[in-house]
Amino acid sequence: MARLMPTSGAIPLVTGFVTAAALSGVAVFAVLQSGCDEPGSYRSRDGVVELIGGCLKPDDLPVNPRQPADTRPLGSGDPALER
């Protein structure tokens, strides 16, 4: 009759399972503690999908303004613009 004995191949497998379970528990805890009462919903309006409601505020997502295009003519001496 074969006896069940830990081998060197089983230890990394068990360590992986324990690590995955711990990380999953931390993720669930973080979601439960996020404090968002109303998660929001996605709605389509005028061909654009929008997030309505939820816990995000416009200040939470910084948007970098677009820089105006350089209107200098080619050959102005800047080799980066001449490419």
C-alpha cells in the first residue's frame, strides 16, 4: 500500500495555493471596504457609452490637456520636427 508522503514537488504547489488564497482574501477585503454604496451603471446615449452614478468623481481621473500642434514650418532648424 502506498503511503502519502510530501515530496519536493508538492511543497511549491501547496505554497502557490496558499498564496493565491491569501491574495484573493485581501482583494475581497479591499472591495468590501471600498465604501461605495451605489456602483453605477453604463448607459448608451447618442452613440456614446457613459457611466451613470458610481463612486467616481471627475477629480479622481486626471486628464492631461492636449498640447497645441506646433505650427512652425519644416526646416526651422529643429531636427526632431524635420523627421
